[in-house]
Amino acid sequence: MYTTAISQISDAASVVIIQGENPDGDSLGSSLALEELLGEQGKRVTMYCAIDMPKYLRYIRGWDRVVNEFPFDADLAIVVDTAAEALLEKCLAVPGARHYLETHPVIVLDHHGENDEDESLNDLSFSHEFVMSSSAASTGELIYELVREASWQLTPSAAEYLYISIAADTLGMTTQSATAATFQTVADLVKAGAIPAEIELRRREYMKKPADILAYKAQLIERIEYHLDGKLATVHIPWEDIAEYSDRYNPSVLVLDEMRLVEGVEVACAIKTYPDGKLTGKLRCNTPVANMIAGYFGGGGHSYAAGYKIHDAYDAALHELLTATDKALREYHDTQTS
């Protein structure tokens, strides 16, 4: 599945690597790894994201090389960690950006799907080479397979970035998505120069919270609501909170895992609301239904972690979330008992 992508990369002298508008450790680590890998081949590489990198990602060396101005002179575009147009809205709104993507070769590297042929989460309207692997725990793991297939040189810096990508999307290799192959990939990356202890030390330094962030976390915990006989936990994060806190710490990250660890909770959802009427939901689940729930809203992800974006009033969106969650849980449990 890599043949066409490898050929397109080989033919390009300059490349733009595009992250979606929900940058995380996987998308940033993947971007930086590709910058290193393709730079070693003599290519000019620009990393682009329509929004600034969140501060919690700044333990990743090189984050400040990601730019907000679209490089129209690139020969090839590589989109990492998403195939959803909703997560590229700001990019596509840049004058000329959609035309560029419609008239240049584009590769999409993603791992959000339930099987290797699953294109249900791919709604990109421009032509592209879609490289997706459901068996990869992160886009970084997929890129490592690309490195092996193409026989590219894996530098210590590239190995570090790929390790960061995998560790970020597997919560340090603790999620169900981390397979034996994932652990083998991590072992290979450590042999190639990644040093997990040093990376984790930097991450923990950046994860330290000011006293007011800890106080805000207490407020969020007080806001948690339980629905469907305690199976669904939700927390609402309004725009005022996002504007005040998100530049220093992602509010949903503060409480989602806490919510998921409450006895009886099968689904946890952090709901953010924005002034333009947009609403986003971030799902973390103990029961593998996250992608089913997100799909109800046109979003996607994996069985245990997914997200969606809609334009709706909070009360209406919450009612729809209850409906979607109840349906997904019933269907899942029915299949387990039949």
C-alpha cells in the first residue's frame, strides 16, 4: 500500500506536511519525523498547521518549526493523522489552499479506521493517495512501516519523534491499541536512538500545573454530570474556559481520564462550545464504542478514543449524545450476549 506514496515522495523536491486542527503528540511527532526523514533525502520540508501548537506539546523539540502560513510552492502535500475534512476547515479556508490541494499530489497518512480498507472516515473532497492502517496504534507507527518499506535511513532524531507519536496515542503503551507489533516497533526505535526516559522527563516538566490550573481542575470535576444510569459521564467546557486556560493546558485532558475511571462509567465525553456555534466532543471509553458514537455525528476515531465536531446548541447536542451513547452501548452489549 506504500508503493505510490513512496514514488510520489521520491519525485518531489519540496513537501508540505499538514496537521489537522486538533494537533496532538501523534500528529506533531509524525510531522517532525517526516521532516527529518525527508530532509535527510535532500528535500525542502515545511510543516504547516492552521492553528498554533498547544503549549502542552512544547516538550517535543522542533514544535516551533510548524508554521501558520501555507507554503504554496511545495511540490507535494502530506496530510498526517486525519482524513476528515472537518479537521482541515481552517486550512481549506485559506485563499488558494483548496485549489492547491486539488491541483497537486497529496498523500494522506492515517490510522483511524477499523480495517485497512475502511474509507468511511475519509471524506476529503480532493484527490489523494490514502495510506491507512488500522493495525497501527498511531500514525507514527504507520510511518515506521513506510520507512522500512522504502529503506529510508532512520536517524536518532526521527526515531525519537516516532516514539513520541506512538507513546502519545497509546498513553505510554497502555491502551488496547498497542499490539505486539507496536512494542516491537518501539524496541526498534530505541535501538535507533530514541531514549524514552529523557523524553518522559521533558514531558513531565511541561505537564506540571500552576496552582490556578489545579484549582480549575477542581471546578471541572464539580461540573461532571452522569447519565444513562451512570454509564455516561460528561463535562461541559464553555468558550470562556477555553479562552482562559487552553493556551496553557487543554481543559479536557485535565479530567477525561478521571471521568473514565469512575466506577460504572463506560463512556466519558468532554464537550467544548465555541462562539460561532461549533461544538466538539472528545470521547474516551472503557467499552469499545467511541467510534460508533462519534460516527453518529460524522466524526471518527478508534473504538476507545474518538471525537466529533458539530454546529448545535449545547442542550440539543447533549440530548443527541445521550441517544447515540445509549444506542451504541445497547448494540455492543447485545452482540456480547448473543
